[in-house]
Amino acid sequence: MIKTVCIISGGIDSACTVAHLKNNKHDIHLLTFYYGQRSRTEVERSTIIADYLHVKEHKIVDISFMKEFYTKSNVLTDTNSLIPGKFDYSIVVPVRNAIFISIASALAFSIDAEMVAYGAHKDDLNYPDCRTEFVKSINEMINLAEIDGIKKGIRKEIKIWSPAMDDIGKKELLKIGYEVLADKLFETWSCYTDGIKHDNELIHCGKCESCVNRKKAFIEAGIEDKTSYNE
């Protein structure tokens, strides 16, 4: 089995990525980050997927101090800004994946893992830290940071991987994940907010860019969307 540190947010892309790796004989160690984002619900939902897949371990890492650094740079940590219904660069959180991958790599080197994975797919073209050129670059940087240990045999070289690296798009990734997770997939959380209370249950807002993308993905994948939206 391939020992892998995988980053999971609680949304469909990362959940399907974990399911894909687990189904392909990876020994999964999960990390979820709370970086001061509006939605704590996504963090909570990550534990549902972790428990369902019986991963080796799941750590929730609190780096909420980043919210103070980010100030008004993005709408996901700035609660005073309006969240757009379609892509706008205000949604991009500065070097978020670079931070996550760096921390995940520190864990990977420490436990002799061979891979660090996250859920960026080939359709994530609006996000610089999801593109394949970013993955290739940070892969080189991470291993250079431990190159002496790798040469001495003290550390294992790490492969940074995402679905995009295997030319997997959102629709295909969703189908792969659904085969493993079935209806458990609908317990993931995509909304940029903590949702709206309806009949004592939190439901997706249905209007933010992420909710819109979630709806579209299920339609394109030909999977009946059992997610509850406020509409």
C-alpha cells in the first residue's frame, strides 16, 4: 500500500479524491485545515467521509490565525464581503494550497509517506494553485527542501498528486467518488457559507459560486443530486 497524506476540505472534490485513493490501495492519513474560512460546516463534514472510509488517521489543523493575515484579500475569510454567484478573483485565497501542501508534506516526511494528495482537478483552471504546473513546481520545491535527507536515505522522496495530474476533470472525479461513497457523498459540504437553517437542518445556500458548481457537476455526471439547497 502507498502511504499517502491527503488534504480534505469536506467538499465533493476532495472527498472523491480520498475515495479514489482509498479504492486504489492507498494507506490514507487525512488533514483538514481551518484557516479562518466562513464555513466551519465543511470542516465538520470532512469527519463524515473520514469515518466512512476508515482512514488511518484524520487530523483537523487549526491555522485560523491566517484570517488575520488575509484581512480583505478574499471573500472566504472576510465575512463583510459579498460572496459572488460566479467566479471572481475575490474567491481565490492567497497561496492557500501551497500552505496546505507544505504542512501536509512536513507530516509526510515525518511518517515516511510517499505521496501528498489534494483534490484539484483539470477543470480548476481559475485557480493558479490547482493547475498542473503549480503541482510540478511545488513537488520539486518540497523535495529540494529535504534533498540531503532523501540522498542519505533518511527521508523518502514525496510525490505531490492531484486528479488534474492524471487529466481527471470534475465530472469524472464525481463519478469515481460516487462509486465508492454512494449517497454518503451528499453529506459533503460545498457552500462557502455555513448554510441556512431549514427544519432544524443546515442546507446549502444554493447561490454561491461553489453551490452553483456543485449543482452543475451532478447534472453533467448524470447523478441525481440529493443535496438540499435553499431555493
